[in-house]
Amino acid sequence: MFDATKDDLSKILERAAAGQIQLPEFQREYVWDDDDVRSLLASIIQGFPIGAILTLEAGGEINFKPRPLEGCVAGRAAVEEFLLDGQQRMTSLNQALTSKKPVETLTKRGKRVSRYYYVDIEKALSGIDMDEAIVGVPADRVIRRNFGKDIVLDLSTQQKEFENRMFPLNQILDSRDWGNDWREYGKVQGQTDVDEVEREFYQRFIRRVERYQVPIIKLNRSNGRAAICQVFEKVNVGGKKLDAFELVTAIYAGDDFDLRADWLGSGENALGRKKRIAGEHNERPVVSAIASTDFLQACTVLHTRERRIASEKAGATGKELPAISCKRDALLQLPLNAYKASADRVEAGFHETSKFLNERKIFQHRDVPYPPQMVTLSSVFAILGNEGLNDNVRQKLDRWFWCTTFGELYGSASESRIAFDVPELIEWCRGGEALPRSVEDAYFQKSRLFGLRTRQSAAYKGLHALLMSRGCLDFVSARPAEIATFFDDQLDIHHIFPQDWCKKQGIDPKVFNSAVNKTPLSKRTNVRVGGDAPSVYLERIQEKDGIAPDRLDELLDTHLIDAALLRQDDFEGFMAKRADRLAAIISEAMGKPVVEEEGSDEPEEDINAPDEAIIEEIA
């Protein structure tokens, strides 16, 4: 039925480039983002396993239509194997390691970009985390900042690669010429260490990639249709890799500790931590959907932080200090005694996190901008204990929360951000002067307001939470957003200029669906709004609900709506004025100015979804 073997990565990529290994036509498109690509490259360069790939010998009962991997050309050779599992990994490696064209990938904001990948030789040899040593650069090989005005790193020529000691990864499987040219450059420039550095880099990293082998599970062509479909279905849909919680459960079982029972409870009268966090009688919907791995991450952050502090007290410095981490490997290394020591504090931390989020008018889990933010908050509250109740501390956490939300900083590599946010927040909350990196680095462009259209965006969710936390009142009931009214009144995000009216006016859905034209309203009020022009529905509210025009104008103002422009059905004027006012409250929440100018540091393009794919919140 199948064979298990290994083959050199270089040979697999050669066969893919020749068309001998292709995809079934119905496989999904390449979707990995920049962080995914860099993480995979880091694993390969360090010789870490990346998992087996699954192939099917061509010529069997099912005759798939072949499709070459992204970046490969069909027709050079007859297809011999179909790649059933491993498309994203092999496509990333093919583009990054063999192609002379840039990798087509995505930013954390979902923008399509083209990038080449390099290894910072000095960083790699220093022992730094390889994820940080790998650098993605735009297609012109120049990294810019300050909206493209300042050049941070220029690798546009081979000489500049040598100057910066940046090795292009698309040379790694045939690196001899680049290495020879670098040594010659070093001689001309009088850099006496180039030979030694190049030799060490080759031995430690390049040679490892040249010899890297990938496990392959090969289904032979004799397998029937039913068997192949069942295997493929399990790999692509039903198959589920064991998560860290399941693996840790198995590890702890050897010490006669049932982690699953501790988390989920056992028996009718025994509540597990998950249900205690969510609340048995007084429910806490905002933390009801936390995952078991979220809880383990917080416990692991506490353990690795305490281990680092102990090492510092023992005199360790620099690389001797163990890292604070909550990545998968760190979770699997969490000792049982460390879990027991931190679990109660982390549970209390999640309780406090639910209060913190509720105070910011975030009442249900789907409205949390980034769920990993809750891991950071619960870890911080677990460490601070009663200190976390201090008003000064909560003001600092408030600023961090809005900075990470509107700066959209937890969209990728969240484990790394949690790991440096927690200790930096603790230091800052306890009187340290240095701002946490997440507060320092966060920025928000005013133009981003017009790109926030659905709950898929953290900043979209954050904006409406911020409006509610600042006291916006319902147009009809004048009730503020509180946990009771939120659920009783079925509060949700609705259009101010209704969709139907906007469509009749020929306004682009990308414009009228933006967060600038949305606000939190009750279901009853949204029914009052209907699909009419604002001038019409405002009159209807005044007549049917007996609200005086001046009072209604006051209610509109709590939503940062200019009542005069709304009553005049002035869509353009309304959008411009409200964008200004929304930018102002975002600036206040982040404690820094909102960026007025538009631009990016490399070419980007929107990936346009069809209209029917846009998530609409109107009931």
C-alpha cells in the first residue's frame, strides 16, 4: 500500500522543478505568509524535522489532473508522483531555495508581497534564534522604513550582500560561486576573517541543507480509489496533528497526573479549570473559549521567566540565560511541578483578564482583537497578583492593549511577542521607565480606518470596543454598553448610512462597509434605521420614539457622528469628519499620534474578495 523512505531535499526540489512531482489540480493555492516561510527556512537550516510529505504514484485508478508547484513549469517531464500533503512546505522551499525569482507571499495584514530571503551570517554564527537571523527583503532587495523614505538595508548588488554579510538563500544548494566571490571580495577589502567565517558558515549551515533529507510516505499506484480518498481526506480534512496539550497530557500521565481531568474536570461534581475560568454560575463569555494550549502557554511563560530570574541570581549572563518562551517546544518541556506551581495563579490571571476586557466593553470571545493577548494579560496578572489591581498599572496595561490592537501586532509570531511582552510589561508596571517594545513600535495609519470592514480584523473589533468604552449611547434607548444590555439588547455593529441606501447612490461597498460607517447599535434600533437615508430614519426615530431632535443629536455625538452632516445625507462629509474623530480617540488610547500620511515600506496590493465573501453584521 505504501513505502516509507527518505530523499535529499535537493533531489525532491529538482524533481518538482522538472515536473516529475506535481500537485493534484484540486489542491488549494499557496497561502503561506512571510512568518511561515521564515520559520520553515529556520528549521531546515538548523537541521530540524519539518514532517513527512505524502505522495501518490501516478498512473493508478485515479487519474488526477496535474498542476506544477508554484514557481515550477509544467511539461518538462512526465508526472511521476502527486504531492498530497506538503504543498505549502515544498512550494515555500522551492521558491526560497532554488528560484531566482522572489517568493510570492503575504504580510501579517494579508497584503501580497514579493520577497527574497537571506541569512544574516554574523547573527547565525552568534547563536541567536535562527528565526531572527533570517531576513525577508522586497523584490528590489532594499528594506525601507518611514513610508519608503529611509533605506535600512540595501542588498541590491552582490557587493552589498558581501558588505552586509547577508547570504542569499536561493544560492544555498549551489553556493560555491557566491562563496568564492565573497572570499575574493574579502581579499580586496582587506577583510582577513572572510575565509574563516565563510568556512564556518558552510560547515555549520550550508552543508547541513545540502545533506538535508525529508521523510516521504509513498502511496503506490495499486491503491484503489476508496483507500486513496480516505487517506487524502484524513490528511487534508480529518487528520489532526497531536497538539501540545495532548502530548503534555501523555507525559504527565507517567507521573500519575491527569492533565485532562485537571483542565476539563472529572465526574459530575468536579469542575475543571476551563469551566471555572468560564464561570459556572456567573458566566464569563469573553474567556469561555480559551484553549487548553492557551492555559499551558501562560504556565510556561511563568515557569521560563522564573527559571531565567533564578539563573540571573546565580550569576549567569548573556547566552547562558535561558529564554522566556511559550513556543511548542517550551510547552513540551514544562515540568509537572512547574505546572502545579503556576496553574492556580494563571487561573486567577484569566479571571482578572475577563474583568479587564469587560471594562473595555469586550464581552464575548469573538470580539477579542487577538486571543493571544489574553495569554499575555493572564500571565501578567498571575505574576502581579494584587499589584494588578492598582490604577496606575491598569492604565499602563490599557495603553499596551490598545497599542497591540491598533498596531495589529499579534497577527503573527504571537508566541515570540508574548515572550517579550510579559517581562517588559512587568518591569514597566513596577515602575520601570523603558516602554515595552509593543508600545514603542505600534503605529496606526489614519487611512487604515477605511480598510477595516469585517470582524476578521483586530483593529475593527478594537475600534468598536473603544467606542463603547468611551460611552456611546444607543440612538433609541440611550443605554450604554454594559454586559447586561449588550446581550439583552443584542448589541452589534451596524451601518450608519444603510447598505441599501448606499447601493442606490452607487457608493463602492469597500467604502460604505468600512468601520468609519459602522457603530454599535441594538437590534431594535437597527430595525428603526432600516434601509432608508439617515434624514428619513432620524425623523422616524424622533416621531415613533418621542426623542427630541436636540437629544438625538447628543446621542449621535457619543458615536462621534456629526449630526448636521448625517441629517443632510452628506455621505462624503460625514465619512471625512468621522474618520478624523475616530483617529483622534485611537491616538488618545495609544498615547501617540496617528500617522496621517499613507504609504508602505515595500510594494503591496489588496487581495480583493468577492462581495458575497464580505461578512455583514446586519441582522
